[in-house]
Amino acid sequence: MPWTIGPAVPLQTIMTRLHREMAVGSADVLVGFAAERCEGLHYGVAQLFGRVAMVQTSCLDTAVLSNTTAEAVLSHEIGHLFGAFHPGPSGAGSVMRYGPADRFDSRNARIIRMMRARDFTTGVPGVDEAMRKAWTTIYAEGHASDEPNPLAGAIANAGAALAAEGKMPEAEALIREAVGVDPSAARVHSMLGLLLSEQGRLPEAASELQTAKRLSFRETEARTELGFVLLKLGREEEALVELRDVLRVERRAPRAYVWVGMILARRNRVPEAISALRTAIAVDPTYGPAQLELAGVLDRVGQPAEAWAAAERAHDLGEDVPGALWQRLVDKVPTAPPLPPTCAGAPGPAIDLDRPDAGARAHPGPPRLPAGGRRGPAGGRAADRVAARAERAARLPGAPSVVRLGDPRPVLTAVRLAQPFAPMPSYMPQPPLTLSGVFSYTLVAEPKAPPPPPR
Ligand SMILES: [Zn+2]
């Protein structure tokens, strides 16, 4: 069935909306085919032991390389849904590593055969202990060395999904299970740290986030959160060091700039604070908390007109501007327009085609100051916190779930950088994503294998 989505929607959002908007019905899996489109230059996406996959048919080299045809990508992604992983060099030439649609390496063939009868409705929690053990044994025989263990990623993602539903103890149990599967996966420690931080378990959170940082210094989300946790623990100097380090690695981290700005403002280093907050806004103009903090600092230094403008932008971006701030600004700005409606009474947010769900926010919730700070925790509204958590969970899958077919090819990378795709003109009809139903698969790499049961 046809399904359309606006242009330039990130793959993760497409996947989330596929899950939400398309009923799988009696089919085992849902496969989206993106016609005439290549978001993020990924050929396809599927999560290990998941139920939804997507195939993009218009990546730059789809027409050139045999292993990026729609058939090969479809076969590869369906393989992931059955638990197949990227094999090491010994699996080169198979569909899970550069090969054509019908060639499987022996390890993944064993896994797919073992999982042939699996119930797709249960996700990775439905893969029992014995099967996980068998999977782990086969995986240990040889796999791509440059990526985290995908079973650990899938289990952790299942935990994040539970956290988005507010089931914290269950979520924590699953993420700890994922740590057990691959203790060296930085991302999984980050996810555990974020979960603990959200529950206010700060010392435990700091410890997990430190572990994530030790495993990968590029784990900037963990390091940003670590800065926040240290700040909440009253270790302001360490927090500042951590956040400045984040900004050395990742110059486009609005949250880190905002917290640096808040610390500087508390130390009365106002010009530097304003500069940090303005940088956050330059990096991401839609990051409401930066506008809100800027409004507060500008108010403090006697620039009420500019503060008003920032507060209005914060309000338009969905922030809960404190009534006291509005009132102070009204008193100081003689020509101030009438107060905008409160967020709760606003006449409904504008529909963003890319994010039609008004609850889906592009940023991970407002920063929260420790007790004694100007604002209450998390801007107050439970719905916002749930939305922010859902958004965070949607982003958590990150690296382990988005699978690139094959390893990076330097020559093509150069071509990609030199020839970016022009944006599609707005008057052109947007290409549909076509969804299809049930697929049956036959393994043909090993002809002696019994055929799968008829579907
Ligand atoms: Zn893959």
C-alpha cells in the first residue's frame, strides 16, 4: 500500500512512524520500500530480531553495485530480522557482506534456520535463553570487528522502548542484560546511565556514564549527561570541564552549550554565558531551552526587549516560560505585546510535516538546574516528560540499529561528498513509500537444506 512522508525525514523517524502508522496485521514483518529516495545514504534498515525493515532503492550506487540492488538489500535486512549479523572477512561475498541476495554464509544460514519458526510479535525478548546462547556461540566464531554486538544493541533498544512507556524497572533489567551480553559496548552503558539519571539515581548514573566515556570518548551524549549529573551532584567545576570536553569533540551539541552557559551565568560571567547560549541557538535554532535560558540571562543584565524576544521564541518552541519572567518583562518593556497564551491553552501547534506528532520534539527535553536553580525540574508537564523520553528512546537505537550494507568504500564516499543531492523542488510531488506485505524466504546457498515450511 502506498504511504507518503515529507522530504528529508531522518530514517529513524521514518522507522518510528512506520511502526506507529502501519498495521502489520497478520503479516510477520513489515517492509517499507522507499522509491526514488535515499535518506542518509543507508541502503536499508532493520534491527536484529525486529519486525520492521526498510529498503531504499535510490542510493547513488544502487544501480552500479550488484550488492546494493533492492533484492540484495531486502534479503540482507530480512536476514537481520531473523538474527543474521555482519560476518567477518570469511563471510565476504555473502549477502550479509557485499554479496548477492541469495548467498548466505554458513554461520548466518545456521542462525536463520534456527530462528525460522520464531514469533515476530515478541521481538528480542521472545528469543529465549537457549537461542541467545546458540546465537552468541555462532557470533563468536567470527563477525565484523568494527561494530558493537547487535544482540546487545537489540536488547538495550527493547529496554529503551519499555522506558518510553514508563516501565522503568523492566527497562533497567533489559539494559543490564544487554550490558551482560557485551560489557564493552559504550552505547549500552550510556543508555543505562541516561535511564538512571532520569530517575535521579545520580551516583550510579555517573558511574555508568564514566564507563561509557572510558570505552569511547566519542560517546558525547553520555558525556553531556555526565556533565549534567556532575552539576546536579554539586561538582560544578568537573561538570564544566566535562562539558567543555564534549564541545571539543562535538561542536554541534546545543545541550552542552546551554549547560556551560548556565554555569557561567551562575558565576556572573554574563558575557561568556550569553555567548555560549547564542552559540547553542546558532547550532540549533529550534532548541527551545537555549532561548529560554538566554531570555533569563538577558533579563538579569537589563536587556528586557531582547529578553522578551528570546522568551517568545522559547514559548513558540514549546518551552514553559515561567509566569514571573513574563510579568517582569511586561513591566520593563513599555510596548510589550499582550502575553501569548500559556502553552496549555495555546490554539494548537503548527503541524510540521516531518514531525506531525506534536509530542515529538527535536531536542532531548529542557535542561534542569539543581535545586536552587531558577527553574523547576523538567519544565513541569508530565506529558512533555513522556514525549521527551519517547523522543530520547527513539534516538537511542543509534548505531546498533541502523545498518549499512557493506563497509565504507572510500572512493564512493568521495563521490558522495563531491556531489550532494539537490533538494527536491517543493512543487514536485513527493515520492511515495510503498509498503508490501508477507514475504517467504528460501535459503538457496546450501541446496541440501530442507525447504522452509509453506506460509
Ligand atoms: Zn546489515
